[in-house]
Amino acid sequence: MQQPLTEEKVFKDPVHNYIHVQDVVIWRLINTSEFQRLRRIRQLGTSYLTFHGAEHSRFSHSLGVYEITRRIISQFERGEYTDWPKEEKLVALCAALLHDLGHGPFSHSIEEAFGMNHEDWTCRIILGDTEINTVLCQVEPGFPEKVAAVISKTYDKPIVVNLVTSPLDADRMDYLLRDAYQTGVNYGTIDLDRILRLLRPHKGRIVVKDSGMHAVEDYLMSRYQMYWQIYFHPVTRSSEIILRLIFRRAKELMNQGYTFGFLLDPLPDLIRGDLTVSQYLMLDESLIQTVFNLWKKEEDPVLSDLCSRFMDRRLYKYVQIDSMDMSMIDDLRAALAKAGLHPDYDLEIDFPTDLPYDVFRKDGSTENQILLLDREGGVREISEVSDIVRSISGIHRGKYHLYYPQNKLEQIKDKLPPDIQKLFVK
Amino acid sequence: MQQPLTEEKVFKDPVHNYIHVQDVVIWRLINTSEFQRLRRIRQLGTSYLTFHGAEHSRFSHSLGVYEITRRIISQFERGEYTDWPKEEKLVALCAALLHDLGHGPFSHSIEEAFGMNHEDWTCRIILGDTEINTVLCQVEPGFPEKVAAVISKTYDKPIVVNLVTSPLDADRMDYLLRDAYQTGVNYGTIDLDRILRLLRPHKGRIVVKDSGMHAVEDYLMSRYQMYWQIYFHPVTRSSEIILRLIFRRAKELMNQGYTFGFLLDPLPDLIRGDLTVSQYLMLDESLIQTVFNLWKKEEDPVLSDLCSRFMDRRLYKYVQIDSMDMSMIDDLRAALAKAGLHPDYDLEIDFPTDLPYDVFRKDGSTENQILLLDREGGVREISEVSDIVRSISGIHRGKYHLYYPQNKLEQIKDKLPPDIQKLFVK
Amino acid sequence: MQQPLTEEKVFKDPVHNYIHVQDVVIWRLINTSEFQRLRRIRQLGTSYLTFHGAEHSRFSHSLGVYEITRRIISQFERGEYTDWPKEEKLVALCAALLHDLGHGPFSHSIEEAFGMNHEDWTCRIILGDTEINTVLCQVEPGFPEKVAAVISKTYDKPIVVNLVTSPLDADRMDYLLRDAYQTGVNYGTIDLDRILRLLRPHKGRIVVKDSGMHAVEDYLMSRYQMYWQIYFHPVTRSSEIILRLIFRRAKELMNQGYTFGFLLDPLPDLIRGDLTVSQYLMLDESLIQTVFNLWKKEEDPVLSDLCSRFMDRRLYKYVQIDSMDMSMIDDLRAALAKAGLHPDYDLEIDFPTDLPYDVFRKDGSTENQILLLDREGGVREISEVSDIVRSISGIHRGKYHLYYPQNKLEQIKDKLPPDIQKLFVK
Amino acid sequence: MQQPLTEEKVFKDPVHNYIHVQDVVIWRLINTSEFQRLRRIRQLGTSYLTFHGAEHSRFSHSLGVYEITRRIISQFERGEYTDWPKEEKLVALCAALLHDLGHGPFSHSIEEAFGMNHEDWTCRIILGDTEINTVLCQVEPGFPEKVAAVISKTYDKPIVVNLVTSPLDADRMDYLLRDAYQTGVNYGTIDLDRILRLLRPHKGRIVVKDSGMHAVEDYLMSRYQMYWQIYFHPVTRSSEIILRLIFRRAKELMNQGYTFGFLLDPLPDLIRGDLTVSQYLMLDESLIQTVFNLWKKEEDPVLSDLCSRFMDRRLYKYVQIDSMDMSMIDDLRAALAKAGLHPDYDLEIDFPTDLPYDVFRKDGSTENQILLLDREGGVREISEVSDIVRSISGIHRGKYHLYYPQNKLEQIKDKLPPDIQKLFVK
């Protein structure tokens, strides 16, 4: 079933230098139309509007995740560790390559707007009537189901699930390195080679040799920095808010029976929340951008203004505030509405939080733990050993920001009560 | 007129680390919808189908060209060189920033297919009823005309033209560095700092201090390597051929009165060759990709096949041949047609050539010369001094490739005469 | 007095690309024999025995510190901040360049062994009968005293002292970057450009704009990682221990009237602790290594063994232990002595500690604070704002290690009590 | 005989990231005193006086050459190429690691001054009474002879010799990358991974797949640039000239029976040209620098002046001249002597040449050829195929420089005939 290529194929990659494809199946998966579609989905959504270098796609990232996974398994095989089930190599590689297959255009915003979930869509594409499914079926009957099970974390070999999804997995390692490379920041530069050298399969989990403690600390700090400096950058949040408002408005208009000047399949079904797999696969960022570009001329002024803002990058401004409670938000909205602004579209409150590392999940599970392996085969959760990790463990961080259209606010500013005016004058 | 920002703005850039914006005009130009459109035009056209990292846009590149130009001028000002006309700074910066404004989607292929020219469009956008024009007019009356003149090389201060367009200009320096960075190759890594430090304004031209000779040699060799390893890569050429064939087919169908299942403004006028500026500005790679994705389902089998090939990356295969003459091509086409292939769509011959450096242009002009300045103020053309440059000067390089659909060829291969069969069996 | 060079001189530097020398005084200081001596003192002492790339000298580092300081001041001048006293530029640059002038060979070990202090020696060289002093005197009478005062932190303009020595100074920034570059680790890669852009002179101190908080967090974490992964690496500590033991033995032998087979000026006076400035300047790592190489053949077996160990890199092995108290150490030494080992030379206990950041010094002073400047001109100590910094602030970290000659221990192991044997068998 | 380590050892390396040691023999060789001595021999001799970053040692480089060789062989083994004799792996790795073992301090200058040859010394150390020899003998009797034969190119398996010494060998690849990294220039950045992937064992030689032609072109151009920009830099040449003059003067004084104020073993025997292996191994750059530092105070003014010049970096100045013949040199020397300068020590003529690539050696041999392998197994010499390589093939490049003590020349300038004065006034 596992069939080596007669000659290894390579992709030149700016992060890993070369990506090595050695199996026929992997090569064929890459060449399906569903996988090629990932070229039209940016890895970092709207971040390119803040960091112009962030133009890379989920296609590049997926190759990178595959390559890191390949290197981990190859190290396990060289080390001849008995805790690694050799026969699981191909299913792990396929799951690594395909784990992002179901991402939609500007995924986080679109998921939030339409209550979708990219992981579900990944599984639907793998199991549906697709080229991906055909290629996977050639391995053996039931193989697509195996790959989907790994991705949905229900596979019966926990170590394969742990390899593909864990707090120290190939996905995170690739995106830290790649997003840092593309944006030009240096916060994400982790010592990949060292971490990979020190991973070990151990009783159904992937653990790290304890000599790698500092490298893991550094990885967790890199992750933390990338979240606050890149992923949660307020300008990026602003563009995501505009996106969400566009989707919200389109839905509202659709429900009101508004006749769109321009509409393209499968947008009506997307808005209605009822897409088939083949319709879903039509969705990419080209289509969304093309539609938004045409919606700049829609009659509805809210929709056309929001689309202009997104396409021409005239985003909402923001102010940071120290704290916020519900009644305060209600007062604020009421005051803005009274002054003539649109209470639903001219103010958004945002409070991103990230948990850099935690010993226990809310549900008490320990899946998120990073475990260190000592020479005697003992295993310890990292925050028991590392002062730094302990000190950041469980820290919830967050800042409140208000987002609003600066030009509109300017016009009505004088009509606002002084304490609310003060919020916006920083 | 030249108006500094109260606080310098910076863009984080992976190649130059930071891009520094110091003038209100530059800031406003970047924030026009016409300039933002460059985010939707890739710098390297279809190269991302060969090097997946090549996903960067002309937006990023344009910022880079601006930054290098800013650094050159700033060096000229610090050095207080009298040959540099200080009052030309802003026009030079604007021309550097805007020089690629008129690029269309997949520009080389679209230009070839529809006989357009991006330089003309750049000037039309600068001079037309656009946000860019409005911003430039705020500097002084006639300013847009000045910027356009620099870009079309008719400006009356030759040194400004030479700064913006020359064999050693900011455009080339940025694209070598950026394209190398994005694709992950290291051929384009020139010593930018050293070259910039050694540029001098000299009697209406930009020259290089002779101590920089080796750095210039290295730059020319980098350029040569990038052409052959990246820009002319046969897989990239194959995707450009598919693109051209799509445009050719669409034009043919339009002329035949074919009714398209899907068509979007301004495609009909594009195909007809009659676009207004505002229509041209609607064109971007999102729109082209969206259209092609829908054309996969067009009734015309030639068009739908080509669009599938482009979108799903099932490109034409190629063979390299040593030489080629017209009669041989005719025989080949005839044989393929006889065997049942389409003579216009199932075979393309490609012969890219590049001239890494030349002392004289075909027309005898010396604009392309790189001049070295010695301590006594004497100037010598570089190939007089550098053996390496002399050895590559005037070398025309090229390879013939045949491109064809592998699957179709397989089916009819046995019907081909043996000498033609042999061509394809490598 | 401040005299620009007719043409800027540059040094090619792997970390900063180019180091720009613009003043005659700086150029002349670099060309003194005392500054050139720094080429023969490694930046990281014995670290090259652990990380073979760590072969760079204090000469390279000193140029780097100068360059960063030059860039900071140049930013202050461009910003025209009134809190920066422009006339102090040259004294700051000289102090930055010369701050490491008094380092001896393998400085930390030699200082510990002979109770010396490199800062004192720096001042003695600046004020003594040296080429450095001559060059500085050419600036103006009393100038050497000014430079020495900055270095010894007694200068009457606190902002100059703060610029040259603070928890975020050019010295630390250069060594993090340079040591990371040379060893090949990536822990020290801080965003130098961003930090430099955000430094501000403010009421007699250098502070950071609060938008740079994350960059400072990242810097503090980099510093922490470099300490534990590079500077305190147990193999490096082992080589430093050997060095200290060599110096200790030589002193002991000298005091005992031992006749050395080989001795070179100014070693006797060094050991006696009574060096003139010109004698001190004879000391460099070439001399120390040459002497140790010859001492491999000394009659005294302790000295010759230690010198072989250092020169041929046969270092002491180590074990980590969880805790340690004085009586335990005494017991251990006694047991080893009883078994036949040398209690003073065959066992060393090491406990390196580092304080990554602290709000208050032991003496209650606040010199070590990093201050953030907000838009309103308010200033806050960073750990008030940053969770991460607060979480590491004041953390004393340390590990106990025992160092010993493995071969000797093997021979007598069976003579040790079981609980002590157990310590060494890990 | 070949004995794997129970656990792979790694060295962190700035160029290759990690160097992997997998055999006991390699580990032991690295830990011999003779190999550790290479830490005290700089890779680039006196280049650190021009490029301060060039402080790295032959120890680091030797590890790098070993690592590249290991990677090449490992690729040969994975590819299961029958033309590679698997049993030769260890001898090849040892020869790669040890090929620079016999380098003396500032090797090129000292070899020239005393007619020594580092390759001979490498073999003498391998075959002599040394730790290296002991380790190699543990592999099998006669193993040291095998390793020495590979290094002296007399081994009976030409492919092993070709692997270790060829125009595209691990030695050249490591030094280009490492010297570029350390000096901070980017001329030496070759695509190592690509070249290594494309090397093939083929009929007793190492050849390159023809798809690697451009990568080889790039490598040859990098090599060319490194020669002219780094290795032949006139300031470096000046320091090498000073070194040679010091050795020449010391020899002259010794022959004249001069009594040195300071002399250290084994210098008298070095000068006399009669060193044993163990004496030779005492020579390192620490010793040479220590001696020169003390010779600054020698009575002989020529020797003491030259030593001050070298230690304190007050080098000879230089002028470039277009051509030079013997009689002209004689006239020049005579004129300087007449004006009061020392004809042997106050003028040196230098004419470095390099042959970037050649099809045939002077003796007609073809060992220096780089061969390209096509798909059909045919082999072509690269300049047949590459225009660029053909254009530089056989180019002898060189520039004449005169070196002289600027201060002395200034004093007597007026006594020189005008045409000779003119030479020095540029």
C-alpha cells in the first residue's frame, strides 16, 4: 500500500529549505484540486493588511506541517523506538498534510459569522466525493476514515493523534516559523532541529527529553510573543471585525429579502448556512474578494461602505480601555445610537485572550500538557520543572479594544456625553 | 509642498526589516484604492505554481523599491553631492513607489495576449480620474505629469529617470532580494548595503565607485541566476503558456459569438481590447481566478480543460530540444494535427532569452551601461574593467522547449512518425 | 574638538553588517595597541570549548557596542529630543567603545583567582601612560577623566551613564546578538531595530516607548535563555573551574618557593598581585595559552595535569544535585580525601545564579529598572505592565553541580561510602 | 571496526546547525590533543586584521568538512548507488576530518618563509607517534596509512580521493560558507543542500547531475568572489607580507649569530628548518603571537618594528599598478635604497592570481574538471554546457600591488625621482 516514488520529489521551501515527498500517495494528494485550492486561502487571514509580508497560503503551511511530521517519524524510525507503531507512518503523514483542508476563506471570521467549523469540513472533504477521497481509497479500503479519525482525534492509536495535535505539534512549529519568516519578525524563531531531535514516543504520547527543557521554554515564549505581536495585532483585529460585519450585513439583507446587485454561487447557500461539499470547495479568497469588490457598488450603504473599507484598507480605528462591563457597553451603544451612529455596525468591542500554556484544561483533561522524559524513563509535566513555564502557566491575558469608524465618530463627537467622548480621545 | 509626517510611519518588511515613510504624500499614496489593488497582483505571476513561496504581491515589492530609493537619495543628501538635484526627491520617491501601478493580473501573460503595456497603464492611472491623481495634485499643479514623465523616461532631468530606471536600479535590487527570499533560493542575495553606499550621482547619471566593482559583478551574476533558475523555470513557463491559451481561447470564442455560461465585467471589454481606467482597475488576480474557476464548467471543452489545468495545476509537460527551425515546427504541428491533436492548443514552442548585461543596446544607445567612477573622477564602462562582466556581456542564452498535454499525447503517440515520437520520449 | 573623518570608514560586521566610523578620535582609538590587544581576548572566555563557534573576541564586540550606541544617539539627534545633551555624544561613543578595554585573558576566571576587576583596569588604562590616553587628550584636557567617569558610573550627567550601562544597554544588546550568531543558537535574536527606534531620553534616563513592551519582554527572555543555555553551560563551567584551579595551584607553588620550569613576564607579578598598567597590557590569551602549553611539562603533577586538561580539553565531569549544604560538602570532601583524592583539586561545587530582571536591587536602588514611557509622558516600571516580566522578576535560579576528574574517581570509587558513591552514578 | 556511538553526539554549529558524530573513532579523533590544537590556528590566517569577524579556527572548519562528507556519503548510501564502495566510509570520514591537521600557525606565510608543506605535516602527524595515530590504529592495522594515502592522493580507490579532494569537495564547500558567515559577506552563500542532493558516485569519480548545472555555476562564481573580495584583500596581503618579513628577518638574524632577547622552543629549530613532529605540534598562533609581542622589544630595529606593525596592526600601505617588469622593480628598489630605505624590508611587490576553474591543468590532467551526468548516464565537462563557466574558464586574474611603510616613505619622498614619486601618490 505504501508505495515509494521512484525518485524523491522536492519542493523548495523558504522555511525548511526542501520539502521531501517520498510516497506516491502524498504526491497525488498534493496534486488534487482540493489541496491546490489551499493556495487561494491565506495562512494568516487578514494579517496581510497589517504585515504586508503575510501573503502566504495554507498550501505552503500544509507542506511544512507534512515535512516536520515526516522528519519526526523518520527520527523515530532511526532511533528504533518500540513505542512508535511503524505501520502508522502513512496515516500520520496524510493527516498532517490534510489537517487544514477544510479551511474556508478568511477562516476565523467566516466560521464565526456562519457557525461553521473547519475541522468538520476537513473530514467532510476527506470522506466525500472528492479527488482526495479517491487517492486515499487507493491505499486501502477504510483509509480515508482513518485519516479523518486522526484529524477529529477519535483514532484508536492515541500516539498518532498526539503526534498530529498536541501543544508541541508540527502544525504549531511550522506556523511559528513560517509566520515569523513571512512577516519579518523574529519572535517565532524556535530551535526546530533541537526540539525534533529530542521528541520521543513514550507510552502512547509524544514527550520531550528533559535536556530539551530550555528549548521548550523558548518555544512557549515564541508562541506567546507571536500571539500578541502578530495574531492579535489590533489592526488585524480591526480588519477581521470589518469582515464579520460584512458577512453579518449580507445575512441580514438576505433575510430581509434585499435584492443584491451582484451575487455569485455559492454565496446564497453560504449565507443560508446550507452548503454541499462541492459548493464549499468553490469558496476561496479570490471569490470573496471579487464579490466584495463588486459589492462596493451595492445600493445598501452599510454593505458598500464596509466592502470599500475592507478592499481599500480603510479600517476602523481603535482605542484600548482598561476594563469593561456589560452595562457600560450598553450605555456606550445607546449614546452612539442617540448621536446618530448605527449601534450594530459602528461599534465593536474586542477582547482577545490567549492561554500560552496550561497544566489542566477547563475540563480537567491533561492533553495539553508538555511532558519531559528523564534518563530513568520518568515523566514530569514541564511546569513542575521550569520556573518560567510555571510562571506563565494559566495566565489569561487580554486587552479590551473599542473599534469604530473614525470619520463618522468625528462628525457626531460633540453630541456624546463627556465621559464617553473621553474614551475616544487618546 | 513636501510635508513631513509628524511621526515617521514604518512597515515591517521581511527583506528591508523596516520601510520608513516620512512624507504625508507617500503615506496617502499607499492608502489609495489603486495602490491597495497591488495586493491582489502577485509579483511573480504564476511562479507560485513552481515555487510555492512566491506568493508575494506587487504591493510588497513597490514598498521595497520605494525604500531602496529613499535610502539612495538619503545617502546622496548626506554626502552633499552637488550632482544630485535635491528638489527632485519627492518626484523620485513617488515614481519609485508607483512604477508598477499599472500591472494587470498575471501581467506578462495578459499583456502578451491582449497587446497591453503596464507602463502605459501606470501613466494612465497617474494622470486619470483616480485617488492617486488627487493625492499627487495636492503637491503642486502638474505634479502627476512629472511623476508620469519619470516613469515613461521623458522627464527633463535625466538623473531622476536614471535613478528610477537603470541596469542597477532600486526595482531590480528589490526584486532580486525579495524573490530570492520568498522562493527560498539564495541566488539573489546581493550586498545591497555596499552597493547603495557606493552609488554616486555624476553628470546626469547614477554611477558606482570603482571599489564596488566586485559587488556589481556579483549583482549581475545573481540576476543571471535568478533568470534561469526562477523566472524562466520551465514549469513556470508552462503555466504562463496555459494562461495565454486561456486568453486566446476566450478571445476566439468571443469573436465567434459564443455565449459564455459565466462572464464578469470588465472581461468582455478586456477581450475586446477597450478598457477605461476604472475598468482596468477592476482587474486583479482574484477576479481572474474566480472567472477561471467558474469557466472549468464552461461548455467549450478547450476552455474548460485549460481552466481546470490552470486552477488545479495540471500543467503541460515539456521536453527540451537542442535547436528548432520554422519548417520543423510546421512539420511537428502537422503531424500532431494528423494524429488528432489540436494544432493551436496542444503544442507550444518556447524560447526564453535573457541578456544579462550588454554594453550597447540594439539601437546603439548606452543607457544600459553600468559605469564605474574612479578617484580622479574618471568613468569607465564596467566590462572594460571586469573580466567576468566582459565574458558574459552580450551573451544571449536560450533553450527551446516544447510544451504539450501529456495525457493527450500518450493516447495518440503511436500515430506519430518515429522521428517525432522520439522528440517526446526523453 | 569633535572632528569628522573626511570619508566615513566602515568595518564589515557579521552582526550589524557595517560599523560606521565617522570621527577621527574613534578611528585613532581603534588603532591603538591597547585596543588591538582586545583581538587576543575572547568575548566568551572558555565557551569555545563547549560551542566551537564562540571564537570571537572582545575587539569585535567592542566595535558592536560602539555601533549600537552610535545608532541610538543618531536617533536621539534626528528626533531632536531636548532631554538628550548633544554635546555628550563623543564622550558616550568613546565610553561605549572602550568599556571592555581592561578585560584580561579569560577574564572572569582570572579576576576571581587574583581578585582583580576589569572595570578598574579599564579606567587605569584610560588614565595611564597609554596610546589611548594620548588620543583622548587630543580631544580636550580632562577628556580621559570624563570617559573614565562614565565607565565607573560617577559621571555628572546620569543620562550618559545610563546610556552606556543599564539593563537595556548597547553592551547587552550586542553580546546577545553576537554570541547567538557565533554559537549558532537562536535564543539571542532580539529585534534590535525596533528597540532602538523606541528608546527615548527622558529626565536623565533612557526609557522605552510603551509600544515596545513586547520587544522588551522578548529581550529579557532572550537574555534569560542565553544565560542558561550558553553562559552557564556546565561544560563551560567545568573549563572555568579548571582554569581557576590552574591559577590557584600556580599561586600556591609560587608561595611555596617552587621553581617553575617555565615562567614568562608578567606572570610572577600577576601571581603576586602587583602589576603595572604596561605589564597588565602584556597579558592576553595567547600568552596564557602558551604558558599553559609549556606547563603541561612542569614537574608538579597537579599543575601539569590541570594544564593538559585545559589545553587538550579533557575537562572535569559533572553531576547535578538537587540541594547542598555546607556540612554535606565537608563530608564529601573528607570522604574523597580519605579515598585518596586531592580535597582541593579533585572536587569543585558550582552554583551559578542569574537574576533575569529585578525591580529593586538589594540596596533598594532602582537603577536596574526598565521604564516604559506612555503617550502622556508618564513612566511606568515594566513589571507593573507586563505579566511576563512580573512573573520572572526576582526569580533567582540555580542548580548545584559537582565537578570532578572522572578517571581518578573511577579508580577510587569502591572506597567511597555508598551514599556518596550514589551521587556520582547517574 | 566501525563502531557506532551508543548515542549520537552533536556539536552546535553556526553554519551547519548541528554536526553529527556517530562513530566512536571520530569522537576519539576530535578529542586528541593534536586535533584540539587546531583551535589555536585560525582558518583564515591574518584575515581577521581586515575582517574582524574572521576569528574562526581550523577546528571549526574541520568539523564542517567532516559533516559535509558525512552527508554526502549518507546520501550515497540512501540512494544505494553501486559505484560507491560502502566499506570506504570510515576512511573517507577520517580523511575529511583530519585533512587540515598539519596546518601551522598563519600557515600560508610560515610555509612560504620556511619551505614547509602542511599536507606533508598532516601525514607525518597521522603516521607518527601521536594520539591520532593511536586512535586510528584501533580501527585496524594499517588504517593510519590508508587515511594518509587519501590525503596525499595516492590511495588506490580514486573515488575516495576524489570525494575528499576535488574542485567541488567538502573542504571548499565548508570554507566558502563558513568564511562568508564569519566575515559577514554574502558572496559565499552557495546552495549546499541542492549540490549535495545532486552529487553522484560515477565510475571512480564524484559527478553532478546535470540539473545542478546552475548551482555549480553559482558555486564557482561564489568561489571567485570570495578569492577577490576576501582571500586576496590587499589589507590581508599586507599583513601576510609583514609576517613573511618577520620570519625572514628572524632567519637572517639567526644566521648572523644575533642573540635574541627572547626565544622560545621550538622557534630555533623552526628557523633552522629541522622540526620533529612533537616540536611541530608545539607551534600554534598563541605561541607566535606571544613571541612577536615580546620581540616588539628586541634590539634589532627591523625585527622590533615589524613585530609592532603586526601586533598593533600598523600595516604597510599599498598602491595598485597596472603592470610591472623585473627591470622596473630593480630600478624601484635601487631608488628607494638610494633615498635611504631598506631595499629588502621596505618594499614588497605582490601579484596574487587565481584560476577560478580550468578544464585542463598545466600538466594536461583532468582531475580538476567538474563533470555533469545526464539521464542517459553520459558525462560532460561543465564548460561544454555552461556559457558562464566557459567564459571564466582559464581566466588568470591578477593585480600588481606595491606595499611599503607609509611613514618611512613620507620622510624620504622628496629624494625619489619624479616618475617613482608618482607611483606612490594616488
